Amino acid sequence: MFSSPSFPLAERSGTSVLAVDDDGDTARLLSEYLEDFGMNVEIAQTGAQMRAFLDRRTFDIVLLDLMLPDETGMDLCTWSKDRNPELPVIMLTADDDAESCIEGLDRGADDYVGKPFQPRELVARIKAVLRRTNDTGASSGAASAFQHDPALRRLTVGGGNAITLSDQESRLMAALIEHAGVVLSRARLLELVHAPGVDLSDRSVDAAISNIRSKLGEQRSVIRTVRGEGYVLQAPRR
């Protein structure tokens, strides 16, 4: 799968990668190579494991093998993009024919890398995809789906019906929209919404988020809980 050129070890970049491949040896080598380039890697060997990882934490990019024991990479790519269009996906497969490449891109994949490949090539592709997604403004893309009027404390998501927020809820939504796509801890949210006469605590943040979700109804999933980290505002489902 890989060639084995020598390369210097890198400091951790903070880039979080979910590598989805059912071949244990391939997954281990992939993890080792990417970690040597300074990335943080988690391995999923089935579609079910991939779904579980994405349900409980955030990643910067997904490397997705075409062939898995329980689901196809194509179907998982479609699911991932429907769930979070801003999460980049690079398809990995031994099938490097043009039709597979086109289908992967049609399913929403951001790039397509055929096996075997050199680690440096894959790292370069990852960095290029992340640059493109950052340049197009993932955060601004998510934020643009929200119309928030702080004066009237009214919020509209994706052109739906407007909801009315309390003062605390409105302040929290303003902070989440301003930092759309970024996980904000409760402590950070408290800093962002601090104002004279506003008394918030971790518990009141959680309560306010719960109230906002209730008011959002079917769009409640736009505010996602990242276990152990905080909350992140993401684009509404299409």
C-alpha cells in the first residue's frame, strides 16, 4: 500500500483524522505514517464504528476506504455529507478507475486517492483539501444559514419560522453563530456572553442550550454536543 521513504518526524499539528479501513495492517500503517507527520488519528474498521466515532466527537477530515465489511464507502460518504456537509472526505481505494473516481466525487467526496500511494502524497492531499475547505469558509457557510436579530431576540434557521429567544439564549446563539463550526467549551461560552447584570454558570449554559434546541424543533441538531469539550454550531441538514 505504501512506499517507505524516510521523512522527518513532525510536531503535532492538531489535525484530527478519522481513518476508515477494515484491513488491520493497513489501518495501523496508515495511523503510524500520519502520526509521524504530526496528525492525530483514530481508526474505524467498519461503517458502524465510523458512525459511532462521528456521533461522539469531531474530526477535521475522514479518510474512507471504498470496501468495508458492513457498508460501502460510497454509501458512508453520502451519509457523512448529508449529516455534515462541511466535513471533508477523501476516498481511498485500490480501484483507481475513472468511473469509481467520478462516483466518489458525485457522492460528495472532496478528493480521491488510489492505492498504493506514498505517505507524503496522502499528507499533501489532506493539507490541500483542508486548505480548500478553510478557504471556502466552513464557519461562514454554517453561519450563513442562521438569521439572528439580537435586538428582537429572534432566530431563523435555514429560512424556517422565526423563534423568539430569551436574553441569555440570544447571547449564546450570537456567540455560537460568530464561532460556527468551532467547538466552544462552557467556560469559553461564559466568557463570550459575559455582560454586566448577566449571571451565567455551566448549568445555566446547558439549560439555555436545551431550551434553544426545544424551540428549534426539527432543527435542534444544529447545536451539537461534543462530549467532554462543549458545543458546536453546524449547518442545518438539507
